[in-house]
Amino acid sequence: MATRNRTTVYRKHRDACKSARAPLSDSFGGPVIEMVSGSFARSNHSSYAPLSTNDPGPSSSDDAFTIGLPPAWVDDSEEITFNIQKVRDKMGELAKAHSKALMPTFGDNRGDQRVVEMLTHEITDLLRKSEKRLHNLSTRGGPSQESNLRKNVQRSLATDLQSLSMELRRKQSTYLKRLQQQKEGQDGVDLEFNMNGKMSRLDEDEELGGMTVKLKEGQHVSAEREREIQQVLGSVNDLAQIMKDLSALVIDQGTIVDRIDYNIQNVSSSVEEGYKQLQKAERTQREGAMVKCATILLILCLIMIVLLILKNVLF
Amino acid sequence: MGLVTSVRDYINRMLQDISGMKVLILDPETVSNVSIVYSQSELLQKEVFLVEMIDSISASNESMSHLKAVYLVRPTSENVQKLRYQLANPRFGEYHLFFSNLLKDTQIHILADSDEHEVVQQVQEFYADFVAGDPYHFTLNMASNHLYMLPAVVDPSGLQRYSDRVVDGIAAVFLALKRRPVIRYQRTSDTAKRIAQETAKLMYQQESGLFDFRRTESSPLLLVIDRRDDPVTPLLNQWTYQAMVHELIGLQDNKVDLRAIGSLPKDQQVEVVLSSEQDAFFKSNMYENFGDIGMNIKRMVDDFQQVAKSNQNIQTVEDMARFVDNYPEYKKMQGNVSKHVTLVTEMSKLVEARKLMLVSQTEQDLACNGGQGAAYEAVTDLLNNESVSDIDRLRLVMLYALRYEKENPVQLMQLFNKLASRSPKYKQGLVQFLLKQAGVEKRTGDLFGNRDLLNIARNMARGLKGVENVYTQHQPLLFQTMESITRGRLRDVDYPFVGDHFQQGRPQEVVIFMVGGTTYEESRCVALQNSTNSGIRFILGGTAVLNSKRFLMDLEEAQRISRSGSHMV
């Protein structure tokens, strides 16, 4: 894949042109200093000016090219990107916590489960916060290049968020499944162990009593497991809600909406449509009944005034 | 490496080194080049959050200096002028200029001169100057395609522009492949000869340093041929998926515009994408014939219904969770199924309305089998048939004329008259114009297999054996050309070398450029040939992708110009 870099040739010419221009303005003195200071300022990036989206831009100053700060919504998008990175890190931790919680231990691993719950809550919170922030990126007002830009940023972040939510859901569902397997397995193991362990005892009552105690304990454990499963399900449903909201924003790959030329055409056609609607609205307003009434009233008033003056003059 | 991968690599390289939010600025031609290989979601992943045309940049005054501008445009004088203005009044923080072909030094001077604010960070040439629809098929999407049919004296500057654009496109393809070819051209075509000679001049003299790539054991071959050597293929009706969609509805940059049919309900998709890179079903069915496609679509619909039924059967929370998990996949599958079903339904309707099965049978007979008398009868019958449309009548007469040009001129005349009387919009003398352009004297190859003794024998053998499918029995002339190249038997007399080029043995890569346009039937032929692993990789390119409507339009335009020219003389 061949390419050719023309930057050096270009730069040589640009410098030649600049030096050709500079001696011309030497006779005027002032502009030379401005230009030099301008380039100095540029190289130090010291001429910053906060720039809103409706600013006319650097057309006013033609010596130093002021680099403006990006508009406010870029902060939102940067924060969402930062959140996404945090979520990714936490997902790694969550995977580790899941595997630890699923390891068969003799004591109860409530501590590990707490960790899992906490992490899941944090991640879901981050995702929900990011999603709310995402809606801040939506624009009001007509289509313009700036709004198109915002929409595309929104789309890209929505895609990332959606893939993260899906990954989380998948992890949670495997964790759930494994938990359920363990729950059944553990009860079975308990009973088996009891059968084997207590069979050697000759005292049946004690045996039965022991078995009931073990059964009750087993039930207690499974009730706890049920609760945990319900909690995980709850967070699954939360995620489902987030995903539904996001899927409205995300582009379907492979469809016509994913084509660059389609999007460019649509922007220009929607701008045209908007303009046509505006024109129509203007026309309807002008021809509106209200306007007609107002004009008639005005004319009548004028006639009355004239009559009044005439009456006073003549009589 | 296919052409699609080459263009994608160019775009990836362009975007990867530039960090931060970017805006991609294209011109009307590079928009097609980029859209066909790169999707909007992939651009978003590369942090390109805005895509604009170079015209609309000048139109607005919004300053977006937090964005970096990446330009990918053709190095034409109009684009350079627009860039001049935009560099003098910069709206973006940084400017990275990528041109899709060779820049002249004067153009660099002009740009450097207007860059007073020094916003340009790099100027590069990335040779993505062609539309790569499929891995082995490219086109240049040229507008005034008819110019190749006219002699040079009619419009010298127009023909020069045409030839320049073709040479630029071919050069870009070889630069993307990093090869310098040996060049051959079709002797009987002046346009092909001119293009071949100018390409040789560019690659071996003017920019010989740029094209001086590592030599492989055998140089690749560039063969420049003329559409008029095979006028039959664009006139035939097609029955394989991709070719059929283009013939009946129209495929532009891998997009289908269903508005042309006009019979869709309001909420249906009006434009769909048919890309072999993104649609697995299309990739496995694009070269299949209509009957097989129907069966495969039915299978796909059945699979989808299975999935849909299981999705409706949601009883436990687990089912719900699984449904939400699989929802994106499900939606994508639904979109795909509905797209293919719509296309096949519309095409079936058109086939039914235009009685294309009847017409196409006669067409294939005209193209492949002999028997002048029977052919005359068949064509006359169809001309008398009321439900046959005008364009189909015209095509039938043209095919007949191309085949039986010299036999029985009386009957030929009768057909012309009948055609003129039946079709009110028929431009008088169009068939004769076609014969003048592409008649038996002008053609090099053995189009109907009736010149060479070997070909006649082959045809007879095929007739005895019988064909699998009457509607797809036609093989484009390109197939024979490729076979000759594979056997190393492409005749020097018919396809001479440019200058003192010479080829040792067989080439391993061959680019065939057809001046006047290619068809999807030919691109299918090339794809099937490539899949036989004969040791040679073929790439096909043209000035446009033709269907019968486009070919006839070019003919009419050329006829109109040559008529007005002769009046002036």
C-alpha cells in the first residue's frame, strides 16, 4: 500500500512564502512585530479564549490565531468517557470477585457476596449516571454541523455503554446460573454427608434430630441464596431498562443508517426541509386571519379619526 | 489482498495517528470511495464525529477549533481552490490533508501560499481513488461514459479529461497494490490504446520513482479492453442475485434505491445496503441464480420464525434475560430478512410484469445458440406481444442484429421497421449506430463462438450436452479472455504490448480494465475464476458498472453527439 508524504515539500514552500511576505511588510514596521508575537503566542498556546458554540470565531483577529476552549458539552462527553474507563476496570474486579464467591468453601462466603453485590451496584450506578449524562448531549434547535457532531458523539458513547451493559448482564447471568447450581448441589451434599456421617450412629432419634437440624440449616442457606438471586435479578432488570433506552440511540450496523453517504445526504435534505417549513410558516402567518383582522381594524380606526377631525373642523 | 482491504487500510492509517475529535471532509467522489468500504459506526469508533462535504465547509462560519480536520479529496483544481479559501479562513484547529491521487507541484505551491495561519500539519497522497465494491471489482463511477464511443476529433478536451481520469484511477489501483505492470491493450480500440500508452508514460517515465516497486518473479499484467468488443453482455437480462438487482432495480455504490419501483408501503425502508462484506447471507448468495435464492431465503425466513416464536414464549425471568441479551442480534436478523424478502418480492413482480422469463429465453438463445430462421421467428413474435416493454423489444432487436448482422438483410430491415413502428420513443437508427460501433468488423474477440474452429466445436459439444439452466447459459467474452491469459495464449496480434514491454511466462496478477464499463455478470465470472485457484489472481475494473439501461443511455448520448457533429460538418 503505497503512500507519498509531501509535507516537507509543502513546509518548504510555506516558509518560503512567509519570508516572501515578511520583507514586504518590513516597510510598515508594526505588522512585523505583530506577526512575530503572534507566532510566538501560537507556539506557546498562550492566547486562549473561551469559545461558545455561537461565537463568530477568530475572524476578528487576523494576526494570532486564537485557539478556543471547546464548548461545554465536551466536558459531559469527557466525563462519560472517564466513567466508561472506570466501569471497564471495575468489571475486571467483578470477574475476580465472582470467581472467588463461587469457590466452594466450608465457612459461609457472605463477605465475598457482599463484595460482589457492592461492585455490581457501583457499576450499575456508573452506567445509569453516564446514561443520564448522555441525554444532556441531545440538542434542541435545528440541524447544524455542531448538532450533527453532538449527535455522533452521543451515538458513539451510547454504543460503548450498551456493549458494557451487555457484558455485565452476561457476567451476571453466568454467575446466577452457577449460584443456582451450587445451591442445589450444596443441599444435596449436605444431606448426603449427613446420611453417610450419621449412619454409623445407632441412636435413631439422635440421628433424626441431627438430620432435622441439618435440614433446617440447609433450608436457611437456600433461603439466603434465594434472596441473593432475587437481588441479582433486580439489577438485571435495571440493566435491561438502561439497554432499552440506549438501543434507541445506537446505530444498527450493516443497515442504510450506517452508511456515511446516507448520513451526509440526510443532513443536507433535512436542512432544506427545515428551510421550506420555515418559509411556509412565514407565509401562513402573513396570510393569517388574525393579520387580516388587524389590518381591517387599523383601517377602520384611521377612517374614524379622519371623520372625527372632519366633524370638529366642519362644526 | 483485495481492493476493499486496501482502501480500508488507507483510511485506518489516515485516522490512527491523529488523536482527539476529528471531522472528515470529503468531495463527491471520495464520499463513494469511503462509504462503500467504511461504515459510520466504525468512523465513530475512530473518534470521527462529523463528516462533511468540502462545499459545505465554506458555506458556514461556525468555528470549531476543538476539532481536527482530516481532508480526503481528489487533487482537482476545484478542490484546491476551495481548500485555498478554507485555509485562509480556518475553522478547525488542525488541518491534515490527504489527496487520493498525485499532486502537482503547482498545487502544493498554491496551498502553501494560502496557509497563512499555518494550520496544515501534513500533506500526503493516499491513493484511494477508486470505488471498491467487491474485493476483485472496482469502478470509477464516471459520468460522461459515452465519450469512449466517439472519435477523438469530436470532443478532444472531453476525451482528454476522460482519459486522464481513467489513467489516474488505474494508477491508484496499482499504487494501492504496490505493483508496476506490463501493459497490453486491445488493438482495435483507439481509446484503449490511448489510455494504455498514457498509463505507461505515467508509470515508466513521469513518476518512475514512485512506481519503482520490488520486482517479483513475474510482472503483473494490465489489459485495457473496450466494452464494444462485447456488447452482448450488458444487453442481456440477468438471473444471479447481484446482477439481477442491478439490472432490474439498480445498484449504486452497493446501495439499492427502492423508490424507483414506487410500489412500497410508506413505512418500508426506501434504501437498503447490499454489501458482501457486511451481509453474510448476501455474500453466500450473490452469485446464485434466482431459483436457488428463493429456496435460501425461504430457509432463512423459517429460521427467523423459529427464533421469533421462541422469543414470544417467555415464561421465566431467565427467558426474559435471554431475550434482552439476544435482542440486538434478533433485530439485525429481522432487518436482514425483511430486506432480502422485499428485494426478491419486488424483483419477482417485475419479472412477472415484463414477462422476462419469456424474453430472456429468447435473449439467451440469440446469444448462445445458432439458427437464424428460428431466431427471426422468435423475435418477431415477441415484438408483436403487447406485454413486452419497449426496452425489452429494443434489446431483442439489438441482440439479433449483433448476431445475424450479415445474414438475411431483408429480415433485419423488417425487424428495424417493426421496432420503429411499435416503440414510439425509439430513437431512429440506434441499432444501426450500435452495429457501426460494435459490429462484426469492429470486434476482436470471438463473441459468438463462430469464428474459431475450436470454438464452434465447443459450442456444438455444449449444445449436445444440454445446459443446466437455460437462463444462465451465457458466458461473457471476458471468460475466454481470462482463459487465454491463464494458458498464456493471449494473441499479440489482437492485444499488443505497449512500447517495448514484454512478459515472460504467465503473470500472477492481472488487472483487466474495461473502457466503457463492466457488468456484474462479468464480475461474477472473475470471482468464480479466482476461486478456482488457477494460480492467477484477476481484478476487474471499469469506468462504470453497466446495466442495460445505462448501456443504452450511453449509446443514445453518443449517437446524439455524433449526429449533431455531422450536421455541423
